Amino acid sequence: MKVVLGRDDLAAAAETAVRQTGTPFERLDVRPVHKASRGFVNDAAVDLCELAIVTLLQAIAAEKPLLLLPVTTLGRPQHQTLVTLGELTVGDVEGRSVGVRSWSQTTGVWVRGFLAEDYGVDLAKVEWWTYEDAHVDGYRDPTWVNRAPEGSRLPADFLDGRVDFGIMGNELPDDDRIRTAIANAREAAGEWSARRGFTPVNHVVGVTEAAAREHSAAILAAYDAMRAAAGPADLDPVGFTALRGPVAQAAAYALDQEVLPRPVDFDELVERTCAALGVPPSRLGG
């Protein structure tokens, strides 16, 4: 099995468990981990891969033979990722420019969902700028979204004032002028999660349907090992029941934002995975 996992703790746990089943295990070192997504979703370049949940949802909607293994590798609050310079606030987003690395980037999907639902922002009245394509071949940004000129980079455009706001997580520049657009963003994120009953999920584990059928014992062993090694349940939910809320919400936001061409129901994900592995949902925390 060829595997890409960004977290060393989960990778080590999975490797030990998989090797105990007699299945070879090869971890590919891809950093940042999202660079493995394109090959995984379009070419099945690896068997098991950490990837953004929206990328997986897009792949399922495009009928790619991929499955959700219900393990979270990255969950985090997201309200703090909408940033600005100067005196602008979230109330100024309509009519202004906002840059995001990719329209399908999971962080952007979460933040746009918050803007529309909780802050009354009409997303179509924002001047959106993107910088990269989606990882899933064939997807195109909505017609009302702009593409930045070739060679442009979001952090530079943001710091130079070419966009008024940026949605940035790990790529956030180190600059004392940067402020969160949402006041008391961490508190706002905590209140959102308290209302919803979960923290936003960014990355999960995907597996090819072929690997699930051929190496079902190894995949299940990897799931058990990663479940045991996972962090706090609020940030690293594991199992179908725990992931239903965040994944279903991400899918709803993505559909509203034209990131998905069709609805992807959470039960569809459950059924596909269980059918390939030959197990009931309860085996995977459902």
C-alpha cells in the first residue's frame, strides 16, 4: 500500500497496524500534504491519502472511485482565517475584493458559509479572486469568480493591497498589520461550534475503492490504529457518527457555493465505504 499522511503520529500507527496484516506499507513524503491530492483523486497514484474534505466531496460528485475512511487528520476553528489590513471588518465584505487560494479550498468553503449564514453576506456581491485550480480535474470556478493573473500569489496581493480581504490558514504571512476581519474570531468560532455541536473539519483520510476491496483487512487495521492515536474528539473526530455533522455541513456549504455539481449525501459516503470494505457502518463508528 502506498500512503500519504501528513501527521507522523497517525502514519506511524497506521504503518505498524498494516504491516501486522502482512501488507507492505510505503509512506510517501509529500509536503505540504495537499500536493498529493491531485494524483490521488485523478490517477489513484496512492492507495490511502490525507486530503481536504471538499476535495473528497468533489471527487465523489465526479464519480471518482474513492472512499471516505472516517478519520480526521486536521480539524480547527476557521473564523480567524478571514483577515484584512486597516480598519475593514466583516461588515465591509460585500462590494469588496476577497482573495482565496482556490474556490474549492476547504477553508474558503467554511468561511463563505459563515459569511452567508451568520453575517448576511450575499456572496454574489463580493469580488472574489482565486489563484489555483481545484484538485479534481474538470471542475471550473463559478462564472462570477475571478482568476488572478498568472504568477500572482495571494499573500503578496493581500499585503500589497490588491485585495481587501484574504482567506488564509497555513499560508498567512507574518506581518503585524494583519487583523482578523471577524471581531473576537476565536470566541466567535467557539460559539459557532457550540451551536452546531462540532468543530469544522479540514482534512480526512481517503482510500481508493480498489485498495479497499483488495486490502480490506489492512485498511480496517489502519483505521483502528489511527482511531486509537487520534487527538481530542472535538478536533479529531473519528467514525461515521462523529463525522456526520461536519462533513454534511461542508457538503451543504459547497453545494450552495457551486463547488459541487450535485448534492453529496453523507449516507452515500457511508454506503460506498462499507460496501467496498464488506463491513456494516458500526464497524467504522457508525
